[in-house]
Amino acid sequence: MATPATATTQTNPRRPKRGTYRPRPETLALLKTSGNAINGVGETTPRQASPFFWHPPDMHPFGELQAYARQNFRKCPGSDEAFKAAYDFPELVPVSETRNLASPEELTAQATAFALAHEADAVGMTPMDPLYVVAGYTIEEPWVIVLELAHNYERLKEVPSDETNSVGMIDIADQYARGMRSSYALANWIRSQGYYAKPYPGSGAAALLHIPPAIDAGLGELGKHGSLISRQFGSGLRLAAVTTHMPLVATGPDRFGADEFCKTCQVCTRACPPAAIADEKQMVRGQDRWYVDFDKCIPYFTEASSCGICIAECPWTRPDARPKLLATMARRLEASQSFEEEAVETTR
């Protein structure tokens, strides 16, 4: 399948060409163990994810590397101020003694409307799955509400950042800040309706994974680059979430062709300086899925003051390309479904 060409890979001076990047010795010295093994690459049995890079540094072996990454982030003008906003959150209000007794359908509609009116760009609901919870943590709430926060594409495509240009990093921080505000606002609204709720804004790793419930809630499909691809925003998004006891109605997964597209697309693979993006899916904790090589990705991410190249270059992220891709993949999926139905009929 032909994929749309991109211009920013050649014109952005902060991006080394694929295959030319070599990590600094001091960076590699901090990568003391393989993150791929901790992530469960090659494991055939499902299990919870282990605490990882952005969790508190005493929970994994990458604390020094995390500190080095943060040090490099601070070299970018305005980054400190931008990320401070991503950790500025209000107090959670007490759970009201008066409960909203509307039906799950009505509560789902009300929660969605509130979230969309308070900075979220898309909302999905899914029942809690134990595999959404990071090992060593506990979540008791039976529902997850996932919020999507869309990037500004013109700013996002400036990634990666450095001392000369921090536009891309600041947009990332801005979306994390929106995730903080929107998730806390929604959690407080749910609490005001008489139900317990806890926000997971996404600006720091915690108990809840974000991508798996986002997929199950219909907010996108997993891309070859290891990030979510949304039919509305492509890969140009950040996630936040709220867990709650409020009874809701699941919004269900949405298959629109991103996974099939990734099987033949080479855009993010070719754009990745450390060549961390594989052409084939891998078995990870019992699931055959797209996976980005941590041991190749994180040294560049650390040295480049974060990255984001793969999500910026993803054809689905381009506002001009996304409608055409949706139409093309809809036709392909329809044809594939028709072929499968015909094959079933011929075997009866």
C-alpha cells in the first residue's frame, strides 16, 4: 500500500537520519538492564505490566536514566514552566451524600457531555480489566473513562526539541496539562453526583495503563509506533483517565483500519532515528502486538529532550491525509468482510 510522503523528516534539522544515530556512552551506561525483558517481550502468558520508566524511580532500574532525561528536558526554553502546569491539580471534593439515580445510559451521556465541555476532545467508557492495572497497584473501581486530548499538529511536527526549538515539547506539556485539568474536573463532577472517582491524568505513570482501556473504549487502535491511533486525531493525542463506581455503558472498540494500514506502512519505521520500530508484531505478555524496542528508543528519547517523531510523522496524524485514509481503509475493511462472509458460505 502506498503511504503519503512527509516533508518534515527531511527539513527538521533536529532529526538525525535513521541508522546514523549513536547513543552517547554516558547514556548507555545508565541503561543497566534491558527494558524489553521487563516489558515481557517474548512472554506467552498474559500478566500485568511491570512498573516502568515514568513510575517512581525506586520501582524500576531506570531511575538514573529518568533523572538524566529530565535534566535534558530542562535545557529546552520554557519547558519547566510548561510541565509545571501539567502537575498543577485541584483538590478532590468529597463524594456527595446525594446520589444521581439516573440510568447508566443517562449517566454515560451526562459524563461524556461534561468531559467534552471541560477540555476533553473525545471520551470513551470501558469496564475495568485487571490487566489495565500495573503490577503492585490496586484499583477497585469497576469502570474506566478515558479522555483524549488532541495535539496542535503544527506545533507537534516541530519535535524533537532542544535548546534552539522547544515548540514540540511545550505542546506535549500543554496537552498533559489539559489532561490534568479535564480528568480532575470530571472526577470532581462524578463525586458531586454521589459516586467515587479517581483521576489518572497521564502526566506521570501510576496504577492505570492508558492505551489498553482507550482501545477497548473505542478511542483508537494500537499503531506500529506503540501509540494509539485515533480516527479523529491520528497519533497526535495524549490520554487521561478517570476510574469510578458510577454505573456506565461501554462505548466498545472501534476498528477503522489503522492496524491493517500499519502492516505495510513504513513512515514511522523510516523516520525513527534509533531504528526502534519493528516491521512485525511481537509476542508481549501473551499478546501478539506492535512493540517499540525500549533499549533502542529510550537512549534517543533521553538525549533528544523527548521525541515524538513517530506520532508526528504518522500519516494518520496529518489533518489533510486522515479523511482519505479513513475512506480507503473503510473500503478495504468492507471488501475483506465480504470476502470472509463468502468464504464462510462456501464451506457450509
